[in-house]
Amino acid sequence: MKDEAPGRRNPGTALHREWFETIRVNTPASERRAASLPQRRSLKKEWQAAWLLNAVRCIDLTTLSGDDTSDRVARLCAKARQPIDAGQLSALGIDGLTTGAVCVYPTMVSAAKRALDGSGVPVASVATGFPAGLMPLELRLAEIRYALDQGADEIDIVISRAHVLQGDWSALYDELCAMREACGGALMKSILATGELKTLENVAKASHVAMQAGSDFIKTSTGKEPVNATLPVSLTMLRAIRDYRDQTGFAVGFKPAGGLRTAKDALNWQVLMVEELGRDWLRPNLFRIGASSLLGDIERQISHHVTGRYAASHRLAAG
């Protein structure tokens, strides 16, 4: 194994088909392994609170609705600046906490940048014809450049699912390399839309191609598919990340998105990260959670831990 480099960005590699073409995934075994994860670590009281606060700092707080407005984005950014009540953080001995990023459409990036000015919270933008990605490549690249011109720090791109379903790995690799070049200095998170890839083997192979093309993160879903992030899919992607690290020495991040709604979900996915990749992957530079409603349940659990009772809904930060 080569030296790991968790602090350096993934530069990508040439397309190495031999790294993934013979991959076979035992789906029932993956499902059993995923189902066992919640029982592998018992997190109670202050330990549970600490893991939930860590989840908060890894959330990409997201709004991707057709009726998004600058005012809605500004409210979301205020929540990203102070996701947990300051008094409760003080009671836990925490001095300040923000989410990992705010994720919006390209036309909302400038509003998010204004609202987050001075906070240190990056702005992520979906691009490349989100969520379907069914646009000519040049238009998808133009959308990346537009989002960057508006001030985006990170770009969440979508892949062409047809390339995966047809096994056209060269086409997928070339497309992703072009997107990575367009992103320049911005982090690129590649959304695989795993619910539309049919098999875990396709998920594993697409993960490898995305990393070889230079993705900084691989992400499960757009949140718009019928099936979004699941533990078996995430397990498959994390093992691909581990294989890529062993081959290259570069650490690639992971972002589950869609379907994570409860504090229990936040704990389960963090346990998965630790079990498969280790504690380095519990930091925002290597782990993000794409969510819009998850934070509310975490707030409720933190309030209960600090005060002994659940906060009334009107006391939780507005989204």
C-alpha cells in the first residue's frame, strides 16, 4: 500500500479498467453487513451527542426546489451559520458550530455567498443538468463555469447513467475528466444516482471510474431518484474508496444524499464510515451528508440530551 494522503486532493489517474472490470458484489452479504451496523456500536448519552454534533458539521444543508428564492436561501444560510442553539452548545462545552456547506442551484449561489460572507461555510452548487444530466456536454460544462463565476466553492455534478448501464467506461471517464477540468480549483463531487444504476456491481465500477477521473467526492444520489442513499449502496462505494486509496494513496470523500432524515440515520452512516474507512473519514473534508430535513431531528435529540426534554418545533431553527 502506498502512503495515504488525506490532506491532498485526488489528481485522478489514467483509466485503469483492470481495477474494476472483474469486480463482483455479493448483494445478500452486503445487505447483511449493512443491517448489522446499527448493532456494532452502542452510542449513549454524551457519546451520542458528540457523534450527532459531528454529523452536523458534515451536513451539506440543501435546498433544491423549484420555488427556491433568495430569501429562502438566506434563511437556510442563517441555519448553516448556527445549526444548534448557542446555549445548548455552551452547555456541551462547544464554542461555535457550522454545517459543512450549503448546497443550492447555480442561480442561487450568489445569494448564498452573500448570506454566508465571513462565516467560512462553503457554497456548493449542483450543476451539469441536475438531476437527470441529460444535456449536451458543452452545456453541462458551461453550467459548471456559470456556478463558479457566481462564487461556488464546490460543484456537485451528475453522471450520464446511460454510460454505466451500457458499460461504456471510456465515455464516462472522458465526460468526468472534462467536468473535473472545468471545476478548476473547486471541489468536485460526482453524483452517481445509484438508484438508477440497477446493480451494486455497476455502483462499484462507476465509483472507480469517477475517482480515476479525479473526483474529490463520490456521492450516492441526487435525492430525486425513487431510491436514494442506502447502507448497502454506501458500503459498496466505501469499499471502492478503500481500494482506490490502496492503489493510489489518495483519500476520496463520500457523500450520502437523499433519504437521511433522522438522528439514527446520522449515527448509522458514521458507524459505517468508521467501520469501513476509519476515523479520518469522520471529518468534513472527507465526509458530507446531503440533507434538508435531517438537522431538525438532530436538534431535537441534542435538546433532549441537554435539557431532558424535546424542544417544541417552533424553537428549532427555521429552514
